[in-house]
Amino acid sequence: MNKRYTLGIVGCGLIGNKRAKALTGNEIVIVCDINESLAKKLADECHCKYTANYRDIVQSNVDIIIISTSNNMLIPIALEAVKKGKHVLIEKPGARNPEEIKQLLDAVKGTEIKVKVGFNHRYHPAILKAKEILTKEEVGEIMFIRARYGHGGRIGYDKEWRAKKQIAGGGELLDQGCHLFDLGRMFLGDFNQVIGFTQRYFWDMEVEDNGFALLKTSKGQIMQMHASWTDWKNIFSFEIMCKNAKIEISGLGRSYGIETLTYYQMKPEMGPPNKEVFTFEGEDNSWDLEFSDLIDAIKNNRKLPDLENAYKTLIDIGKIYRLNEIKS
């Protein structure tokens, strides 16, 4: 019989609500938010208890704690949770900087506690399809990746917590950009050279609203990326250029447009390539798949690489911040 795990959620905003809907077969017993009305609303929907103090969840007997707070509280709550033997799903980027997440890495070392970092884009259907296509010999080795991710903010965006360096740790390079860094590492492996720029073009805030990066692996593969809070029309574009093919991913559903993968296979005689289009409509199930991966790791005592990957991503982003004198 499959074990049902009990959960607590800290942070009942947009992401906390998304997580609450993606826990099929498991039970939420308590939720928390410093805004008690948000906690009560989610608790009513989940038929569970609520609190305004996250330590009530840490001290409870839940199996897993989901932490979907502002960046400055991710590590403090996670550290208390793992010290109590709880498994944790901590939202991206996992911390404000690599020094913070290193504390969590050290805290779980040598234990059977599982920590998953919320890089749900790895579980999007187009990304999974790209992984499948890349197993084909005829595709050839990846040469380079070109990626863009952005939106346009909203009225008052410069007054929200993401605009405050002390709370967020950084701006758009850390916010949406971390997903691109993570996907780049997923397809190419680690980067040994990192350069980039951060700019404040529009929003009057302490952190950057645009981040640009060039990342290079030891094999010479390059990822070119741009994350923007001034794109005005939401965009997600991820292009993988191989020796004999191209994989083009666009959209993430909803305001980002229908998630689509276009596969271009070069012909022996070259010229216009063969083209195959895959579309993925319907609800985004990446959150469900990501949580299922955590459950599987717990049940089978399988090592998760999430913390190490997040640590490396934060190191890479930190290098760009130092180059631009915006220290995370």
C-alpha cells in the first residue's frame, strides 16, 4: 500500500496555492502565512488547520514541509525544518546567495532527509520531450543554447519584495533567470566560464530588471540567456542547437502562450530541414511531477541533486552580480 504523507505549507500566496493543488494522494494538515487571512483561505480550501507562525509547522508531526516564502526566509525555515527531521520542498532559487544554501547542504549531509528545490520547469512536457529527442543519435551533440524568459511586471512592481535587495537577494537574473541557468545545467552540465551584465532600464528599484549572461562549459558549449522584467508580453523561448538538428521550445501555457516544441531535423543534403511540431495544451502538471519525484526519492531513499544544482546556479549568478557590483 502506498504511504500517504502529511504536509505543512509555509507561504500561502500564488505559489503556495499551486503547490497545494499538486499533492495528489497526500494530506495537507496545516498551512501558514504571516498574512493570516491568506492562511485561513487556503486552510478552508484544504480542510486543515492554519497558523501565522511557521514554527507551529516545524514543531508539528508532518512528514514534509513546503516553503514558498520570500527569498530571505527560505533558508531559515528550511534549516529549522531539517533539524526536526522533516523533508523539504523549498521554492527556487533556494536562497538569496550560495553561502546561505551551503548551510542547508551541510545540514542534510549524511542524513536521509530529502530536500527538493522548486525548479519545476525541468518537468514541463516540452522540456521532457527535448530530453527524449536528444537521446537520438542522428541529433548530434549540442553546440549551444539560446534562451529568453521575461514578463513586464505590474503597477507597483517596484514596491514589492522582489524589488528589495535585502529580501530578494537579487533581481530578475535571480528570479526568472535562475530557471534558465538550471535548464542550461540540465542539458549541458556545469559551466566553467560565466560573464554577464545586469541593468535597471525601467523600474526604479534596488535590483536589476534585466540580466544578460554567457555561460561556457569545459567542452566549449555556450548558453546565451536573457531574463527580463521589461518584456511587456510574457515570453519563454529555449532553443537547443545540435550538430544535426534544432529543438525550439516556446511558451509555458497561460499568458506565456501554448507550450510548443518544434523539432528541425537537418537533411543529409542540408537545405530546409524536416519539421515536426508538438503542442502541449491543458493544465500545467510540472508541479505534480516535481512533487512525485520528491515522494519517490523519500520512499526509495534516493539521492536528489537539487541542492547541489541550486548551489552551483547561485554561484554562477553571484559571479555576474560581482562583475556588475550588485552583490547578492
